[in-house]
Amino acid sequence: HASCIYAIRMEVTLSELDRYPHPHLAVDVALLTLHERALHVLLLRRADPPYAETLALPGGFVRIDESLTAAAARVLAEKCGLQSVFLEQLYTFGEVARDPRGRVVSVAYYALVPAERLLAVLGERQAHGLARIDVPWPGIEGGEVQVLDAAGNPQPLAFDHARILGTAVQRLRGKIDYAPVGFELLPPAFTLLELLQVHQAVLGRELNKDSFRRRMLASGLLADTGQERRDGAWRPAALYRFRQTPEDLT
């Protein structure tokens, strides 16, 4: 008797779902890195309409049997050749006319990867490229951003990807001073100067070197590797790594 009631309820539920048009669900990923002391994003050039030959963030439709995060990770693996990178859900973009093909809702993610690793992948994927991000607003004000080619010329982005990318920058700026996201843009061992350059590139402004150094060393987030790196004629700089927990002393 109970099973019959359950079956009837399921039948009613399914018929109710069929009464409504279904929007398509997609994911888009803003993959950020630090290259030449500036924040860059990985873009691909669309092969098909709409926006054929226009630059866009890596993205794709969500399969019926996968979670949103699994879909974003699949997009990075299939379209960018990247696995096991920092990936965080960003925001849902659902403007009715955001996609000329029809009603498409996109759940956006942002990902962070060191430039050295990303450039190694780009060497084999000529359809992809890095573009420097130009942020026209201060602090965490938010809004659309531009992307610049190697000559410094603005490049249009498909769909609402300029807004998605701006939201990713806004999120990163808002988190970098209280969460250890900046370390995701660095190699495992780094100098304090390299960490400073990450913070300056993300925040879009110069920071006082001495006060930044004191703050980072007092934060408990850094572990001295006992190694040094020499750059040219400058004296060797100590190499640090991110200490994931206060108990991580080795």
C-alpha cells in the first residue's frame, strides 16, 4: 500500500516537472594565474556560433549525472589539460538573455594555478592563451573587467564573461588578506618578494615591502624551507612554503 502511494506521488511529481520548460545549466571557469607580475586569465577562442572566433572562458554544459563541481573540474581537464587545481564556486549568472541560443544558466567557478604549471600546458595547446586582466575599478568595488592582448589592446569576450571575470577578481581581492588563496598562484617554494608580487597584482596597488614582510612572517602561514635562491647580483633570498596548519612544522 505504501509503495503504491509512493509511486503515485512520484508520478505526480514527474508530471509537474514536465509542465515547465527547462533552462539549460552550464558551468564557466575563470582560471587565473600570475604572469609577468600581472594577473592573467586563460581564454579560448570559440570555434562555433554564437560568438564564433571570440575569446571566452572555458565552459560547458552540466551532464545529467554529475555535480556542478565535477562539471567544472571536467571542463578544466578536457579543455585546458589541468587537474587537481584550486577550484571554488563563484556565483550563478542567470540573466534571461545572456545566451543567444536560449535560456542558459551558468554557475561560475574560479580556479588558481601557478604560471609555471599553466605555461607548460599552454605549450601544447595553441588554441588557448593568456590575457592580462585590466581592472578599471578600485578595491572590491566590482564590475566588468577588460582583457588585453600582448600589445595591450582590449579584446571582447563572449556572453557575459567580462562580468564573470570581474566577479572572480572581486572575490579574490576580497579574500586574499584573510584567506591563504594567494599561495595557490605560487610554486611550492617561493620568496617573500614573489608573495608580495602576488598580493600587489591581485589588489592592483603597491604595498609597503617592510610592513608586508613583517605581517607575513608573523602570520604563522609561512615555513622556512632552509633553502635560498640567488637572482643575479642580489644577495640570496630565503625560500618559504605555505604552512597549511600551525602544527605543520616540518
